[in-house]
Amino acid sequence: MKVAHVTTAAMSGEIQNGGAERAVAELSSALADEFGWDETVVAPAEYFADRRLSPRVTRRPITLDAFSLRSALSPRGPLVQALKASDPDVVVAHGLRASILAPCLARMHTRARVVAVLHNSLHDHDDVPGQPPVRAPMSTRAFRMVGRHAVDAHVVISGPNEDDLIRKDSIPPELIHLIPNWVSERFDLEQARSARGECRVELGLKPTDRVIGVIGRMEEQKNQRMIIELLPSIPDAKLMLVGSGKLRDEYQSLADRLGVSDRVLMPGFSIDPARVMASADVIAMPSVFEGFGRVAIEALAVGTPLVASDLETLREVLKDAPNSAFTLLPLTDRAGWRKSLSGFLDRQITNDERCGMAAFVVNNYSLELAVTRYDRLFREILGQSAAD
């Protein structure tokens, strides 16, 4: 089977290194390695820098400008040429812009079936006070039209996303398939914990440091600002902000104003988040919204407890996790956040507790389980059986 994954890997014109971008690399690599499929990733050239892709996956770098409407609709445009060269049986469009353009181009220029994966909801900001809409109405209307008429299947990563796609975007339920996100094999409990000390040295941390980790793009959605503002009330704790983004300088200035800059580390983007998460004593996830929240289950996979926003998606994702492994709190409950973070920093997590966290993730969110579900979906839309 030939599968072409198409992604802009971008938000607001900037290449991202978030969960959705890692998902494309992990899924294509697993399908190539486990099934021997001919996997291709079509994405801006910058996406492939430091990206852990299987050598079996073909890389077709194009520019971000190639996803503009004018370029995409040109028969000689880079995106059209990349799709033709891939000669796919299935095109998987990741993200909003790809889910608008790739299905149309696949219909016009290939024989492929098309799967669209938004990796979130178009309506994440709808119920968040003070947050402006992030989707242009024209893009939303285009997605709905393409999604009903040119897409063979929509993959959603959580129940709330499925509800939005049906109720708010009028996508037929029979086209929607729920395949939750996963944790890759790199998030191995034993390996990550054994590398904890070495990783702390690399990050400039002492063995006795009490460390809060926040993993994610430095964007408004991830809301790292709140944890910086809490730091003065959590004495001696250090805050590790792992990621990159447009708010980095603003966060550094905030830490300076609050007098905690000596306790805030900003090591940048990490290509090995498992070791970094294991080096923290607790992971904070103060997100305004999440389509799924991969960081939550990745933290538990390496035995690090979690304090996170009380979001519908996270309630669903963590519903069967050990109660002692996490706390979900409203963003307005600053006192609760301070108390919960301090509690995890002060408490010694037992090995049995860490094993329980990891077992929950393996049983519910393994990459192997997700790959099996994608295999089943691709064969279904192609009219194949498992024996084909």
C-alpha cells in the first residue's frame, strides 16, 4: 500500500514542533516499519529538520508557500507534483489547510482515497472568554464543503472533537472514525527513569532540585504564563519550559519582573521529550484547550505525575488513569494549582505508582494499537480485507 501524508506543520505562518507534527512522523514511520508500506511525507522542508523519521519513509520537501491557494491549484505546483510522484493509494491530510487542499488535489490528480485528520477541533476557542477566533470563516466553510464531498474518512482524536465535527460542522457521522492519539515506544518507563540523572545534568539541574516541567509550544493556547506567575508562591521550585514559540521573550521578561528568572529554565525544543519529562518531578499542563493532550499521557508513560487544566478532552483521555497520578483543575483556581503542584513536588512517588501510570498508557494508548486502527481504516476505504 502507498500512503502519502500531507501537512503544513505550521500555525500562523510558522513551522511547529507540537504533538500533531510528531504524530505525522511517528505514524508514517510505524506504518513503513511494521507493514512495509510505501510511506511518503509531503511537508515544508523545515519540518524535516531534526525529525525522527524512519529511513523507509520518503521525504518530499516543499515550501510553505506551496500550500497557498494559487500555488496549490496550479497543475505544475509543488504540492500537485509531490502527490503525483507519490502515486498514493491513500492520502492522509493532517491539519486544516491540508484537509482543504489535499482532498481536492488528490481527486483531480491521483486515484487515491482521502483521510482527513484535523488533530483538534475548529471550535476550540468558541467557549473561551477573551480568546479571538482562530479560524477564518472562509476556511471553515471550505473545510465543511470539502469534508462532505471529497473526503472518504475523517479521523478524530477524541470524543469532544467527534461531537464538534458532527454538531458544528455537519460532517456525516458515518465518515468519522475515532482513533485516539498514542505514546511512541520512546516513552519507556525504565529507560526514561534511568536517564533522569544524566538528563538533569545536561539541563543544568541538581539531583535535589524540585522541578515543574511544562512541555509545549510557547503560544497562548499552552498558557505557560500562568505557571510562571505561580512560581513566586512555590518556594525553591524550578520551572522548566520546554519548547519554542513567539512568546519566549515575553515569558523571559515576565520571569525577570517577578524575580524568578534564576528559577526558570528555557532549554528550547527537545527531540527527546521522554527523558525531559522524566527529569521533572511533576508536569504542569495549563492549556486553554487541547484537541487531545498528548503531553498528559506521555508524562504518565514515564512515571511523572500531572497537574492539568480541567478540560473535557483531558477528562476523557485520563478517565481510567490511576487517581493518584494526576489532578485536573479549573484555570481560575490558582490556589488549587499551587497546592497540587507543591503536593507532587513534596511527595515521593513510589515505583508501584509509576508502574501503574505506565501500564495505563500501554493498555490504552500504545502506538501499536493506533497503527492497527489506521490499517483497518485504510483497508476499509480501499475495499480490502486484512489478507489482501
